[in-house]
Amino acid sequence: MNEEARKQMVAFYQRRNYTPDRVAENILKAIHRNRAVAPISPEAWVLYILKRLSPGLLAWINRTMEEQGRKRVERAAPQIGR
């Protein structure tokens, strides 16, 4: 992950009030409850549940999103060299 992507991810979670302290608190709760997985954000919970209910559907979604991302990069690549 490059530095710019990392900064964007940190800013995204800061805007949503997912501070390191809040994440740590949720991880400690999961440990106390003997849970192996500790999704923190609502998006993480949705993906966790989706993976449990329909792993094939989630795999298809991931493949589709990866292909779309690859196409965006390929379209942007010629512009980068200008």
C-alpha cells in the first residue's frame, strides 16, 4: 500500500470516528468473549455475515470489483506517462 492510499484510509476511519482506541476496545471485547473474529465497522460486519452466508457470492463480488479496478488502472496508465 502506498503512502497516499494509507493516508486516505486513515482519514476515512477518522471521519467515521474509528480511532485506534475504539478499535482496540472492540478487539479487547472480542478477546474477552473468546471470539476469533472482531469486525469493527458496519461494513466489516456486513462482509463478515455475507461471507458466512454466501461465500460464493462474496467471491464473485470481489472478482468483479478487482476487474473494475484493473480496468480503471489500465485506462489511467496512458495518462500517467504524459
